[in-house]
Amino acid sequence: MAKTKSEITPLFAALVLGGSIFTSSFVASQSAQAQNIGKQPSGVSDTAVGRRLEAPVNRLPADKKFWWDDDWYENGLLPNVVNHKVRQRDATYTNPIDGTEVPALIYRPDDQKKYPAILFQHGRRGLDEMVKRLAKRLAARGFVVLAPDVYTARFIDKFPLEHLEETEGDVNAGVDMLLKQPDISTSKACLYSHTRGGYYTLTTAVKFNRQEKDIACYVSFYPHWVNPNAPEPVQVYRYDSDVDKLKLPTMIFIGEYEQYQRRRSIETAVASMKKAGRDVKLIIYPGVGRGFDFRPPTVRTLADDLATKDSNQRIAVFFNKHLKAWVKK
């Protein structure tokens, strides 16, 4: 498996038991760690063994830490957070391939201004109350967010095992609907997704050729970057070939405790993208696992919340950066 140096956000590593800063090449077994404890030279905090012996340390120079902020570290200054009260409206649009009516929600700031366009695609659990919050939170940063409900459109129950290919066209048609909205400020949109939604938005960008003209960037949380109908070995060891065709600026978020079969394909895909010179950033949050951004209050941890807030701010900056050139005159 190809290896890549993952970029890690240590915002709260010291606050989480077991939190650590690490790279995706970390594959040391517990037995190997046990055999080597006490044999390491000084200055090895960024090794598997070193992290067990002392607090998490990232010995990279500041100019190599993508998250570093001198204004905060030296002067205690924090960036201003953009907050908007959000309103929701119902919408529908038609998939022109077969005439399917797709219900959707549109979230946007509760005012009369225009804002950049984002398409948010739900994953395997569907667009339920927990997932709706993800679109709403982004709209609160100052975006018009379209959230298609492709399962309701096709009478698909939550958590389907099989993937219905026709739903890919439902997501793609959402781009046309979004870009026609009178309250958007950009001529292009960015794609935002999680879990199986990462596969949907991948097909939107690549299979439907949207990245050449309508899409400015791609963000996904722990994406399922494999066709869900592919055989099990492909699910575990491969990623979809469309990833290698993805040319958009890309940001991916996962947790340290992501499921192995998902993390493996994501990290391998990111390594391939980096090797090809793509603009891609993989951020791994320590102390959290899959679903950290929508986990409910009954089981939610401080680490989950900090990771969610940090990622929400980062994607807002990322979207604004890549949509700035496409603001309508």
C-alpha cells in the first residue's frame, strides 16, 4: 500500500486521553512497541513508541505546520468567527435522465444577501435530523447549501447495502438546480459530503464532467471512495479509479480511529493524488472516530466537538478561498 504523510490537526491532542500526532505510515503493532520500549534514542516523540512515553509532540518547524498561526501563538489573537442565523426552505428538482422528482432542503443565512453555492450530499444514513445539522452549520458560516434527499426520491430506506446507480444522476441534477438559484453569489459551486456521499460527489465531479466547468472544489468527511456494489476485496484494498481523475482542490477529514478498511482506501487514494501533484489535504483528528461531526449528545465527547468545530471553520475558509474567483460580477 502506498504511504503518505498525512497532515494532522493537533488542536486538542493534549486534551484527549491517548490523543497523538501521527502520520498515516504508522502501522506498528503492539508487540513491536512492547519489544522496543526503552531502546529509543532521545527526541522520538513522533514515533509510535515515543508517543507512549511522553506527551504528544510535533517536532516539525512552524513553517511546516499547515495549521500554525503566529497571531494566535505570539499574541493570543483568534480569527473572527462568521455567524449567521439560518433559515431553511423546501425545494424539489427533476433528474432529466428519468424524470425523478428529488426533494431537497436549502439552508442559507436569514437575510436578503447572496452567498456562495455549496451542494451537500448525505451518506448511507440518509438526510435525517442528525445529518441535516451538517448542512445547517455550514450555512451559518455564510453559504447557500443545497441538500438533496436522494433516498426519499427513490423510496430507499436508511442504511441501504446496495447502491442504486440512478441516484448518481439525482445528485448531479442538483448542481443545475443549485446554480440557478437567484440568491447565490457564485457561478460555480463546491461539493461537501460525508460517508457514501463522498462517492456520490466524486461521480458528480468526474463521471458527469462537472469539475471542468461547474465545480470549484471538493470536501468530504471519511468518504466511501469505492463503488458500494464492488466486491469485498475491492472495498477493503482499493479505491475507485475516478479518484485519480479528480483534479479539484480537495480536503478530506477523518478521525484517528476511523474504520481500518475505510482509512486504508482513503490514505492510499490521497497518496496517489499527492504523487500526481494534485492539490489535496488529508486532516486526521486525534482521539475521534467515524461520525465525530454528527454524533449525538448522549455519546458525544469533547474531542468530537472540538474536531467538528475546527473542521467546520476550516472548510468555510477552504470554500471561500476557492469560490472567490467565481463571484458573479
